[in-house]
Amino acid sequence: MTIYRDVLSAVVRCLAAECIDNTAKQAWQKLYQAGDLSSGKGSALGVRDMLDVDCMVHARLHSQLPPRLWHALVAKYSTHKARKVEAIGHLVPLVESPAPQLFRYKAVTVWAIPQLKGKDGKRSTDMIVLPAGFYDMNAWDLDARPERTRRRWRTDICKALEGMVNEALVEAQEVLQAEGVLVEQAA
């Protein structure tokens, strides 16, 4: 059985499983096997078996976690663009805030897709890159409320979302321990 070193690595791996392709790899890619870093060795399972277990964990977490917690994990950690955007759409109405709808939408989106350092649009990877203007909080509130108010709203929204992620990770750990795929469970 695949052993994950912690719940976060399991969540990230299973969410990335949707984007893994089965195309032919270069020789060096065939030699590398992700596994338990503390042992200094790769996993005892083959690449296909690892992908199967990642997909099983994905399905298990998706079915066992409440939708709001699942969407929080997908928005924060998924590399699948469509699923990430869909999760953001599900989270916006769940965030309680006195902020207007546009502000909440942009705050949740910026939380899920943080601004990356470097030149805009010059990414070699296939990922969502928002325009720099999207991160400008002055454009989030059409009523031009004070900066302090907007910062408080943004902080409260981010705290609520991080709280959902933390709650989701706790519940995911319980599911993964029940499946016996975490290191402490296997030791």
C-alpha cells in the first residue's frame, strides 16, 4: 500500500492525480519514484500502482468530506484549472462577510490563486495566472470604502477560508488513517 508521510502530501498528490498524463516519459523520468523521503528509497509500488492509489484516495476524500471542505481543499491545492475555478465558485457564497459580492468573489479568487513573482504571463507551466490588476484591492469595492475596512474584510475572508482548509485536513487525516495510508499508521 502507498504510504504518505502526512495528510498534506496525500491531499496534494491525490488532487494532482487528475492532471497526470500517461504519455511516454524521458529516461530520467522513468528512474524517479516518489516515496517516503525518510527511508531514502522510492516507493515499493510501481508508477501505475501509485497513480491508482492516488486516484482511490481522491475518490475516498471526495466522498467522505463535506462539500464545503472538499471545495476548500480543491481551491487551495488542486492543479486542475477547471476544478479550481469551480471550487472557487462554490466557496464564494459560503464565506460570511459584510463585504459586497464582488469583493468576496475577488478575495476568494486571490486566496486560491495567489500572485506569483516574476514577469506576468511568462510561465512555462500550464497554470492559472491572473492579471496584475486583479490583485488590486482598490478595484474590489465599487463604493470606495476605507482601506482599513477592505483590509479587515480581506483578512476575515482569508481566515475563514484557512479555517475551512484546516478543518478539511483534520477530517482528511481521519479518513486516511482509517484507510491505513499514513506513515504513523503503517509504523
